[in-house]
Amino acid sequence: MAEFKSDIAIARAAKKKPIREIAARLGIDEADIVPYGHDKAKISAGFIKSLEGRPDGKLILVTAINPTPAGEGKTTTTVGLGDGLNRIGKRAAICIREASLGPNFGMKGGAAGGGYAQIVPMEDMNLHFTGDFHAITTAHNLLAALIDNHVYWGNELDIDTRRVTWRRVMDMNDRALRGIVASLGGVANGYPRESGFDITVASEVMAILCLATDLADLEKRLGAIVVAYRRDKTPVFARDLKADGAMAVLLKDAMQPNLVQTLENNPAFVHGGPFANIAHGCNSVVATTTALKLADYVVTEAGFGADLGAEKFFDIKCRKAGLKPAATVIVATVKALKMNGGVAKEDLGTENVAAVTAGCANLGRHIENIRQFGVPAIVAINHFGTDTEAELAAIKAYVAEMGEEGVVCRHWADGSAGITELAEKVAVLADSGAAQFAPLYPDGLGLFEKIETVVKRIYRGAEITADKSVRDQLTAWEEAGYGELPVCMAKTQYSFSTDPTLRGAPDGFAVHVREVRLSAGAGFVVAICGEIMTMPGLPSKPAAETIRLNEAGEIEGLF
Amino acid sequence: MAEFKSDIAIARAAKKKPIREIAARLGIDEADIVPYGHDKAKISAGFIKSLEGRPDGKLILVTAINPTPAGEGKTTTTVGLGDGLNRIGKRAAICIREASLGPNFGMKGGAAGGGYAQIVPMEDMNLHFTGDFHAITTAHNLLAALIDNHVYWGNELDIDTRRVTWRRVMDMNDRALRGIVASLGGVANGYPRESGFDITVASEVMAILCLATDLADLEKRLGAIVVAYRRDKTPVFARDLKADGAMAVLLKDAMQPNLVQTLENNPAFVHGGPFANIAHGCNSVVATTTALKLADYVVTEAGFGADLGAEKFFDIKCRKAGLKPAATVIVATVKALKMNGGVAKEDLGTENVAAVTAGCANLGRHIENIRQFGVPAIVAINHFGTDTEAELAAIKAYVAEMGEEGVVCRHWADGSAGITELAEKVAVLADSGAAQFAPLYPDGLGLFEKIETVVKRIYRGAEITADKSVRDQLTAWEEAGYGELPVCMAKTQYSFSTDPTLRGAPDGFAVHVREVRLSAGAGFVVAICGEIMTMPGLPSKPAAETIRLNEAGEIEGLF
């Protein structure tokens, strides 16, 4: 194991190659990239169009057990596996999400990956990057301004100002904006009404950008956004306000995927970052499909644990984009399994094989679940220095008993050299043709039944409850033509159930659907099970207080 | 005259050179630019630092008569003169402001310049460009979030929530956000209070970025922002919230000036864009000082007419940055002078030499005013196709009688070939050493007396009125150590007076100072004379409705 260095120290010591060299390795000419500095670039829309008809590489999903405060290292493993595949001679690319800027000023920001499995440039990726999120914020807020402006000038569309569902967004942790009354100050400022702001990653525009296949599809989806209802409860669409064209113009550059690199100079597409609760939590379809044309293996990840992330990746992203994943990697760690086995955070440093084995129930449930989608799985045991051989062996034994394989990976400490075994096995699995991907439920199933299917087959809940108003709303959307949409579950990521303290593999619980929301542009119906926060606040000692530029012009306090 | 083409058609037909070639002509290596695409770049902070000690080129200000709906073509002349100087063999660069994104979705956006005197890429410059304004928005709103967060967590600084002067900003025309009540929705969302949003260009952060000399100065100025007052009326600063470091980090890239090019492939710095009413309305000091190190002649412009723009350029920007302008060009047109001479817009097409001569009183007043700053002036008569020889001759005669020269320029129609005479004369004037620049008033004059000096000597008002509260506030700021600051006048740009309909050269009027505001970070005291709108609204048929991407992927409706 290399000498201990912080993620930021490792990232700063990276020997980055000019981004045009990274692009060249993928067969992209300098004229086909849009550089942002010397270490970031977008891939031009024209070049992406020219790739039509090329065969696709193999798509590999990295997902994980339910997250715990111990951390599981999903992104680290995604990056490590990409590097590992390249190390064993495969042409592989990585696809992950972009980071939200706002939260970095609350808690310290994070690397994309960790240790010797990171994507760089780390600072830029935690700040403005290539401006995608700013473009999304702007497009979202233009639509909001057009709504109030329409009402101001006579409200020809007869918008019920009590039923405007489109809020505003900002990429900032600002609890003061959660609930506002706007248009105060007199006649010239419009009709006062209640509204509020969400954080940008919660914008439906973000989800749309990440699911759109090209600019024409983007514009169509933007037009389909339901922004408000009339008194007769008929929907008002963004296209009714003629907002879709201007929003697409604002998003034109943001639609082009971003190319950066790993510490080992392998290509990484970092593009889009929708919330993993009220949205589907995956990087953009455009980035994934582009990467699949340029590399033989594409390693990507989904948000949270497999119950939320992988399910949405399969049932929303793959279903809608026609993607056929070839293999799934489920990341687990000794510590996180111990926590799932009932050990408190402060006791994680002590060997406890029994707790590890008990916690494996959580892992086992996810393995079973992945099989339901017809995609072969392998388990990556992300190694920590405190893990004991007996603990690692216990996980491997458990996984073997389930008929799968568990592979210990040391990419955090050793980079690609620590993950070649997993890389070899993933490549074999992906090449085996074993995958027979199918979504969990058909498009034609009723919306409530879709929710029920996920709750019973993935979460293993015994029953699902919902007020009549929720059921009626789902029926109304079915009648309005939205019945074919998949459902997007918003619940705690810490448990299969809706109780975040219920670790392991609980069953028999009830799931209450508190609220449903229509994301007609993105193309899914959100089922909210529990409290979901769409605008975070800052802590009492925000990271912003210690973030600054040092004498050398480097950023301190961000990590 | 070339066949008529729209600005956008001309801009799209531009034969742009790669931006690294434009940089190379200025002696900047590829490694010292930060490319944004192939036609935009920032100049790295490190390179700028390396220029210290180099001699400065000559700074030439382009200003204008009071604007009228007929248009005077100030930016067009700035661009044309830059091209003209290059055409006659001088090494010249242009410095102008960036455009605000939001207003383009209300009224159609504009070119930077017009006809054959434009800066490109036009679309990018009207949209996200290099992200500077998004960075400013973010830094501004982080500070706002930190204020409410501080109050939420116990309000250790004892901020009086009724006296929070720091609002939020958005680069959008959104009248609904002018007046809001925030922090609604219960205990978790904080303490409800009234606030609102301004458009980003009105942010003090914008003014600060444009006046800061480097990142250290930027951070210091950010810390000096007064965000609120306590019950005892003592100020609370951004540095008290420890916001300055994080804001500087967010603005790190935005501080680097942007390099683009004219249609004739000459270098243009487009950087910063503060409001010309509540702020000083000039491009950034960093861009100007960098350009002066890299070119022998730097042509820049200031907002509105010379009464506001040039006065602030001299009394705020040049005073604070130690700039010594070498020459001033005052732009006038036959049509705009006719309007100043009392002709209605619909009658501008008819020859009217008497009206032109009458309107020259406005031009004459500006010539006199420029002389008060010790900078030699020349008049650029920006030619329109409908101008008659007699009208042009009348202007030249008027200017000659004042002891200066008026030169007819045809850069709009003919590019640099149409403006060589002006270029030659400006070069001679700038090289003559005639300039003896001095600000209008000394730092030590009282704040009220500074306002009075501008009103009496520049506007030619007879008296200045202000409530006792305004005078008391100015006295209080003097006692708090802000007495050395220059004043920043916010009044209508259409007249020397505060009555926008009073064209020509009125005198004897009264100017009422309605309100004063302290921009302690930017370093000026704003005197508001009349209604100033800091958050525009959208019209009943916003341009957004027709903005879209066409089949070719080009933007339609933005221009």
C-alpha cells in the first residue's frame, strides 16, 4: 500500500494529459472537442451524430449495498474498474454524474472517486465545471419567469395561480428560499403567490437533460413539462408558454457530454447529475450512448444502493434509452456490511465476522434483485486497511453460496494494479452474453401496480398504502395518457424499507405513498414515500467559512 | 457600401481564426490561455502577473452624446476604431463589457457592435459566454445564504433582519422576484423576512469584480461588503460571515479576462458588465490593464452618454485603477443629434440641418465636459445611409467652432476601411501627450459636495435637493470612514437632467437625490436621482417565445 495521502493531495499530484490527447485515444479529433481549459472538453454534437451506426461497447453498471455512514466506495470502484479494464488491455471509458456546487459550501466537497481511483480536475468538477448546472438553472428559471409574466400580461391560458407546480431553482443550499411569497410590492410586480426554490439537481430540467437523446428530443421533452393547472385541473405545458425553444437554446452546450480523465489518464465522461430520489440519479443518456460508441467497455454507476439506483437505472434509463447492460458490479465493504449487521459506527474497527455475515443479508437481497433484471452480477469487495482476512473470507463465502463471485479490490490504495482480478472477471462476464436484460415491469401495467411491483419485488414490503387522493391522481394521469410512464421511487436510501434505521434485509413492512408527482417531460411519475428534502440548508459551521485561496492560488477548505 | 446584411448574417459569415492565433498575435502562448471552445479564451492569472513592469499602451475612451431611440453606435465605433487602428498598422486591442443573458429573452439580444464592426462569437456572448455572470450570481447568492443561515443558527452577529441590505440576484428578467417574503414554511426554514432579487449585473459583486486589480484585492473588497446593519446601526460585513474566501474561490476563473476577436480578427477583451446606473458601467480593470500591457492602443467604452459613462469611467475606474486615458472619442450621429434638436423619431429620415445644428448643443456640452478631465477629445460622426452631406457638414462645422475635429466614419458599412481617417487622428491625438488627466473632484471632498460637483459641473443643474435623512446618511458614512469614496450617480441616461424628455443641453434644473446606497466593497457611494429599476420584467411578447434552434442547429430569434 502506498504512503497515505489525502484525496486532494493525490489529485493535485496527478500528471494530467492534455484533454485533446485523451480525446485522441477515443478517436476524436481536436476539432470535434470543445475545450474548457486544457483538461476538460465537451464532445461536439456534430461528432456525436457522426457516430450513428457504429456498434456499441458493453455497458457495466456499478451499484452497491444500502449506504451506511461507513461508506461503500461506489464511485471509487467505478473509477478503479475503468482504470483496471484499461490496464488489462481493454478499451474502457467511465461515465459518472457531475457534482452539485451548492452543497460543497455546506459540508466539504468530495472527490470523484477516492485514493488512487479518482477523476480529475477535482476542484473544477466541484465548482463551475463546464457550466452545465448553471445552464440548467437558467433554463429552469426562464420557464418560471415566463409563467409569472404570462399571468401578469393577462393570463390568456387561464393558469390557476394556486396550482403553479413549477418552482424556481438555485445551485445553493439556501433554506430561506424553500418557501417564499413572490410578486410583492404592488401592481408592477404581478400577482402575489406562494412558491419556492429547489436545488438545481432537483430540477426536472436536469432529469430531462439526462434522459434526452438529442437536442430535438430535449426540446420536445421540455415542451411536455407540466408547469401548472387551470381551475378545471387541465394541465398547462411549457410549450403552451412557448418556452421550449428558448430553454433548448440555453441548454445547447450543456447537452454535449464532458470528457475528463482518471489519475491514470483514462477517459471519463462526467455529465448530468439528477437527484436519485425525486429523479433517476444517473449520468446522461447522451454521455452513456456516446461512450458506448467510443469504447468497448463502459463502466457507469447509479445513485444510492441498488434498491433505488440500479432499479431506476434499469427501469427508467435503460428502458427509455434502449440500453442493454451486460454486467452489474455490486460494491460492498466489510465496514458497511458490519453496520448492516448491527454494529455501531464506533465499533467498526474491531474484527467481527459474525456481524459481517449477518450484514451480508443486505448484499444477498441486492444480488437477488439484480437477477430479476436478467443482468449477471459480481461483487466487488472494496478493501479498507482495517479489514481482516477472516472478514473478507466471510463475504466471499456468502457470495459464493449465492452462486456468484466476490472479488477483493485494492484500487483505492493501489489504483488499477489493485483491481485487475475484478477487471478480468467483469470483462469475461460482460462478454459472456449471459445478460438477458428486461425491465422489472411492462410499460402497460397500471401506475399504482408499478409502484406495488417495486415495493414488493425489490424492497420486499408486505403492503403499500396511499390516500384516496393519491390513487385518484394516478388514475387521472393514466386517463390523461401518462399510464405508460415508469415510476420513480423517492424513499430513504438507508434501508429497503422507508425506515432509515432498518438495516440488513427487512421484510413484511408497509410502504406509504405520501404524494405523487408527474415529471411529464422527463417521462416518469414520482412516488414519494417519506420526507424528501429538495432544498438543503447550510450547517451551523458551513464549509464556506474555511474555503479560500492560499498564497499559491490553490483552493483550501473545499475538501 | 456593401450589400445590406443583418448583423447576425454578417457575424455568422465571419471567418474566425482559432483563438490561440489571436492570442499569439498578442504574444500569449497557448499554455497561457484557458480556452473555452475554439473561439473564446481566458488569459491566465499567472500570465497576467508576468506582465508586471511592462510599459502601458495608450488608453482611448469611446463615449457618446446622450442616447436616443435613434441609436448612436458607441460599441460599433469602439470596435470599428480598434479595427481601424490595426488597419493603419498599429497594435490595438478593444475592451468592452459582457452582455447580460436575462434581457435577451425579453427583447431581442444585440451584437457587440454592428454591421461590419462586430465582435464574435455573437451567440455565445449573448448566452453563457465563459460563465462569468453565473459565477457572480453564485458568489452573490452564497453570501445571501450565509446571512440567513447565520440568523438561523443563533444570530451571533446580532443582525437586524429588518436591515439586511444584501438581496439575491438572478440573470433573468423576472419581476415576480423583485419583492418576496422568504423563509416561510415553519421553524426549519428560518425567520421570515422581506427581501428580493436584482438582476446579476446590478450585483455589487459585479462592480467589485470589475474594479479589483487581482484576486487578493478581490477578496479584500468582497469582505468589505456591507450586508446588513445591527439594531444599533453598526454595519455587518461579508467578512464577519467569513464569506469572502469562498466568494473569491467562486470568482477565481471569472476574474480572468476573456479574449475574443472582431470580424477582422483583431483582439477584443470582453470582460465584466456592471450596470451603468447604480454601478460604474465599465469593463473590468483587469481586462483593461492587461490589454494595455499587450497592445500599443487600447480602445474601450463606457456606458450610456458621457455625462454618466465617461464621468464614472474617469472618476471611478481611472481614479481607482490609476489609469491615464490618452484620448476620448465622442460618438454622435445625424439622427441622434436631430432627436436632441427636437425632431420626432418618425421624421428622422428627412433632411433637417437646422435640427442637427440645434441638437449639437448636446454634443457641445459633452465636449466641454470631457475637457474638464484634461483628456483631448475628437468627435466620431457615425455615418448612416440616410445622412445628407449638408447634415454631416453642419456637425463638422459645429465641432470645428468648438476647436475640435469631427470625422465621418463608415465602419458599420465598410469595416476598418471606413474609419482609417479617425484611426489616424486618434493615434496622433493619443501620441501627442496632450492628455493631462485628473478626476473631477478630489478624494477629500465631502460626499454631498461630490454629488453637487457632478450635478453642477457635468449636468449643469442649478440646485441639488435631498431629504435630511439622505444628508445624515452621507455624514454618517463619512464618520465611518467612507468619506474618501467617489460617488456613483444613478439617473436617467436620456438627459443631462433627471427628466428623460429634456433633450439637448438643458440647464437651471434641480436634481433630487432620492436615496443613497453604500457599495463599500466596490468602493463608491451611489446617489439615486429618480426611479432606478434593478430587476427588469419581460414584455407581453417576450423574445423567448420565438427563440429556438433551427434544423441546422443555429439559434433563431435571439437577434
